[in-house]
Amino acid sequence: MKNFNKQSNKISSIKTLVISGTLVALTLACSSGTKEIKTSEATKEQPKPVVVVKRRVEGDLLRESMADVHIQAKGSAYHLPQNFRAVSPIVNTENYQHYPENGIKSVLQDPVSTFSIDVDTGSYTNIRRMINQGVLPPADAIRIEEFINYFDYNYPQQSTTGSDTPFSIDTAISTSPWAEQRHIMRIGLKGFSPDVDQITGRNLVFLLDVSGSMNHPNKLPLLTRSLELLTAQLNENDSVSIVVYAGASGVVLEPTQGDQKAKIKQALTSLSAGGSTNGQAGIELAYNMAEQAFIKGGVNRVILATDGDFNVGMSNHQQLIELIKHKRHKGIALTTLGFGQGNYNDHLMEQLADAGNGNYAYIDNINEARKVLVDEMNGTLLTIAKDVKIQVEFNPNLVAEYRLLGYENRALNREDFNNDKVDAGEIGAGHTVTALYEITLNTSENRYLDPLRYQKTQVKNEVQEQNNQFSNELALVKLRYKAVNSEGNIGDKSNEKSHLIKRAVMISQITDFTKQSNDFRFATSVAGFAHLLKQSDYWQDMSYQQIIDIAQQSKGKDEFGYRAEFINLVRSSASLQVNMPDPSKIESKTESKLQSAELNIQGFTRSIEAKATLLTAH
């Protein structure tokens, strides 16, 4: 019996061993087959590796965050692990117009400077966005006058509509802080601020871009929050309409009284982005809505909020500009508010605002929205003078050379000053407008231009005749403007008469730079900063630290902290300038020397080269 039991146990052990071996063999076979199948499937469906295509980008801007990018391959979505950083093929389409920088003018040859005023501020806030994101801006994005005019200055102010002019004029001149034996001359305008109760009403049409390009946190969501701030300031005398456009346009909100804030807010918060951008259809519909709710004697304005990426409709932007010019003669102005980055069309936004007798601002955060649409609401919406032109004639007996800082895209011909049919800029309630000239006196030995040999005697006799009468005048500043209630047929400017103002700048006004007002010195520091960012050929012996020192000493009363923010912006720019690689050294590297590395890229600045390379884990 014992032997039988032993034999049975032995047979059972053998069976168990055989069965286990069989199961193991089958498992290995299945695993091998599965591996072969997976390998085959992987060979067929493996997504293409992410590469950085070799390219050179000069002057491009900071772009969208590249972390956690979804990569599309053969219809399937793959999400990279967080320890990878992917670079998607971004094409920079931001558009900035190039204007040659104003050069040095000889007073003997060209004694008169003529230009239109400008109250836009979009260039400064757009550049602020770039610097805060860690990249220096391209030179074409920098407009010096918009840097200077971003800040408010305490010029003498006309407080009532009964004044002879709707704005005050202030002139000043001092030695230059950045060039010996040169001077800075400033012309400042300050618009009066009317009583809000005197405003008949505001008819506002929000023309909002809800196309797919606006689907980003700093675009449509910021846009709607910004306009909520504006609508909170309105009352029952005001009217709000909302028109949206993408592939097609439509009315989201018919003209609604300004005190129906819940209804307006609901319309704004219901918006979502998607589709292409047909700006033409939206603009035509918005102007129709503005005409429908027109308030006689009030503010009638279309507020266009977009990234400017119009990709369907009128492909020729000039046709769009002409459409807006036609509409402005009906008493409806256009304000453009820019949002976003990557595809931002700065040049078009400025053009549209100019054509619509309006202003242009770039909104990079909610604080800027509050500044433009709440704190400066009347200046943004209420025009107090239009077609404002400035002409400066320099005295050749005292001044040898001059250069206007900025306003390159506002230059007018000399004969345009007296031609009331020529369009110029508008000034809003409470707005300040500042223009700076760098001038060189005849007594200076630090001139840009050499004296002429053969014209000297001829000009001397002509100048001598004026010596006794105007011997103490450095320059004569002349301004022309039209009142906002100018009469004339719609679309016909021939009956609108401009008003002329003259103001002489006396040699006795010259002071040392350190004795000038805080506003004068701060505006000069802002102009200096803009020149350094542009890497201007006309800037001499001025450093970031000098600009910081001047701005610090002249900051004065800074209620909202804009001047302190400017100083920090200069500091950031100085650091970026130091850390920016030398393009010549980058270009000298061969492809073989370019290493595979983590790409924490949000954009490109100046000149960058990269070879095609696989992403690697870190």
C-alpha cells in the first residue's frame, strides 16, 4: 500500500511538472507573438519624431508656451510626458511696418517740420508684453512717440469748454542729458476734461473678433473681461450693441441701454472662439448698428477688439481702410483694441484706427484694460479736437540742426499744414500729447552736419534782415485743429475751417536739464529707452543705467505706478541685452556643433539657428 501511494505521488508530481512546463511554454509563445504583433503595429503607427527644422529667425518675438504640446500623427493624438518639451512648427506672422528713422535736418536747407499728432499707445504696451516675457522686441515694433505718450504729464490744462482752445500748449527746452552742446525742445498739449454730465450719451458698438485665432487666454477671455470694466461705467443715457465676426458676422446684442449691465454681461460671457476671420463683414455690420442707435451730439464709436488677423473677406487691407474712411464722415469714430501674440497685426490695427478718426491701444493685461477703458475712458471715447497738426519753423540765426524724435508715420508735407482737406490726428478729453526735438545751436561744435561753404554768404544776408525782430526766438510753433462741432456736408471736408494757434520758443527758456520739471526729464528718459531698444544710429553715450537714474529722479507723483513699472522694464531690458547672444557667433557655428538639448522655447529673438534633432528626455 505504501509503495502504491509513493508511486501515485510520483506520477502526480510528474504530471504537475509537465503541465507547468506546458503552461510556461504557451505563455512564452504568446508573449513572443504579442511582442511581434506590437512591434509590427509600432512600425506601422509610430508617430513621426518631433524635430526642430533648421531656420533662421531675425527679430521675431516671444511666442506661445511650448510645454505639454499635443502632437498629431496619422489621425491619433499623442500627449508627451511632462519630462519632454516639444517645439511645434510655429510661423511668426506678427506684422510691424518699417519706417526709416527721422534724420538730421539742416535749418538752412529745411527749416520747417510738419507732422500730425498721435495719441496711440499700442507700441509701448506691446513691447512691455515682450520684455516681460523675456525677449527684446524688433526695432520696427517700437514707435518712440507712443512710448512717450503712454504716460500722463501735468501740463497746464484748459478746464472748460468756454476756453479759446480745447487744449493748452506748453513749450520747454533744456540742455541734452546724452549729448554735449545739444538741446532737447519739448512741445506739450493737454486736452480739457469736460464734465461727464455734459455728455449727451455714448453710443458704443463692440465689434468683437471670435475667430479661432482668438482662442487663447490672453485674447477672447481678456477681451470680454476688459469690456465688462467699460460697461460698468455706463448709464441709462448710453447704448451698447455687440457684433461678432468669424467666418460670418452677426449681432449678439441689439442696442441696449447702458444701465442694463446684467444683460450686457451675459452677452459678453456667452462668446466663444472658432472659425476664420472675416473682418470686412463685421465692420460693415457694426457701422450699420452704430447708425441705427446714433446719438446726435453724443459719442458714437465702434470699438474693434481683435488680434488683427483678418484672413477672409477683403484680402486687400487698403479696401478695408477706405471703407472705414467713408464711414467716419457719418460722425462715427473707430477705436481699435489689440489682443494676443503670435499672429498679431500691429500695423493694420494702427491703420484702421487712423482711418476711423480714433485711437489704438494694445491690451496685454487686465490692468491695462482698466487704464484705457476706465481711468482714461473719456480720453479714449470723447474727441475734443480733430485734424490736429503741428508745424515748427526754426530760426536759422540761432539753430543749426534739428531732429524730431518719432512721428515717422505721421509726417506731413509743408503745404499740408494749411490744407484743411488733409487728414490728421485727433485728441481726446484729458489726453496729453508730447513731441520732442533734438536741436543743435549755431554756437555748438558738436554738429552732425558740416557747414556749407557756398550758401553761407547768401543765407547770411537774408537772416540779417530778421535779426532785430526775431533775434530771441529759437522757433515758432504753429498748431491747426478743427472743432468737433465743425459744420460741413457728410463726406465733404471743404466747409470745415481749421483754427490756428502760434507760440514762440524763446532762447531765454533754455535751462540746464537737471533744473527742468519732472515731466520733462521723465519724458526724455522714455525717449532714450525707446532709442536704445531700436539701437538708433542717432543715440550717443546713453546707457540703460543712465536712463534708470534719470527716470528714478524724475518719477514724481506716480499714483498708478506706471512710471515705477517703466523703470523695472528698463532694468529687464538691460539684463536681456547683456544675456542676448551675439548673432555673429551663432552664425559661425556649424551644424555639427549644434547639440540636442531641452528646448524651453517660447519664441526667438534676433538670430537663432537650430538643426533638426529628436527630443530627448531629461
